[in-house]
Amino acid sequence: MIHQEVYQTILKDCQEKNATLIAVSKFQSVEAIQALYDLGHRDFGENYVQELVEKQEVLPKDIRWHFIGNLQRNKVKDIAPFVHLIHSVDSIRLLNRIVSQAERFERPIDVLAQMHIAEEDTKFGMDDAEMIDFFEYYEKEVEGKGVSVKGVMGMSTYTSDQEKVKKEFKTLVERFHYLQSKHFIGKKEDFSIVSMGMSSDYKLALEMGSTMVRVGSSIFGARKEA
Ligand SMILES: *Cc1c(COP(=O)(O)O)cnc(C)c1O
């Protein structure tokens, strides 16, 4: 069951800001994804490799699958043949594994650098120092070799305090602009994605400069978590 009216509203909000809406379908049925697909939707986000692979096999091949969960290096090979964008790259080791799988499957792979912006230490992502090392390494060793870092991704603190969330989104956007001016001079369009905002805060995220929002439960209803 999908919430069609809510979906249309969120889609319109995104279109007004030229942002991409990713429908986060983790724990949702193949039938629910197909129903949204039938409305014309193509961008879907998943958090778990096994679940994604199973869904990808049975659903239409023109779906753009976004991987947004914590990714183990030994699982990269399972999604490398078809994934559209990996949002959750937070280490050089993971980046290197994606490079080797892109070579193996002779398929370019686009990724985002996940930044730590929330206060809880349960949320993944790089801090400032890791981010600097990551992009220096990327520029020297990876750029132009099959894997492209297209932008940044972040998850805000789970809180009703909108001011706090706003501050965290602002931090992510500032880092994005810093990286753009440091590493993508003269090729800003190569680094143009800011993935931030979920069901509870997507509107704020769009106001703050998000170009990609990841919305699950508002569209599909509550998840039956495993
Ligand atoms: C589950 C998830 C979402 C979607 O969350 P909702 O609150 O259901 O909109 C977005 N981003 C990430 C990284 C997620 O894990």
C-alpha cells in the first residue's frame, strides 16, 4: 500500500527545487515498489545488499537503484553490476573496493561521500579530517578511473528539534561547497549532489539546498523492520 497523495505532494516539492526524490523501499514489498513504478517512479533506495539483489532480480530493469545503507566491502561485488549510485561511501578502503569491482565488471560506478553530521555516534560517515584525506586520495588515485564521487550524503540527528537539524544540514552544505571549490575547480557539474532529508525533515532539507531526498515511510507507510 502506498500513500499516493503524499507521494505526489513530496514529488512536487522536489520538482520545484530541481531535486531528485528517492523512494526508500527497505522492508517494503515488491508489490509496493511495482505500484510506485507504475506511477512513473524510477529512483528507489535500499539499505541491505541481500534484499536489494533479490528485488532487483524481479523488478523492471530500468529502475535506478540507490544504495543508502552501511556497505561491507565484501558485498560490493553483489551490487556493482547494476547499482546506480552508492550514497554511503565513508572510507578509502571501501572506495578502493568499489574501484576494483568497477574494473572487474567494466562498469563505471558513481558514489557519494557520506559525512558524519549528527550528534549520535551511531550514525556513519566521515569527520572533517577523514573527509580531507578521502578527497586528496580520490583526486590523486581514483578520479578518472571508473569510480566518480558525485557529491555528499548525510543523515541528521533523529530529533524534533528543527533548529538542530537545520544546523546539521548547513554543515553538510558548507562541506559540499568547500570540497567543490577545492577539488572540482572548473568541473563543478562533476560534483553536484547533496543527498539529505528523509520523511521527517525533507522540506527543511530542500530549503537548505538538498538536491536528493530519501523518503521512505511517508510514501510507503511504516516499515515492518526485521
Ligand atoms: C531508512 C532511511 C531513509 C528513509 O527514512 P524515512 O524516515 O522512512 O523516510 C533515508 N535515508 C537512509 C540512509 C535510511 O536508512
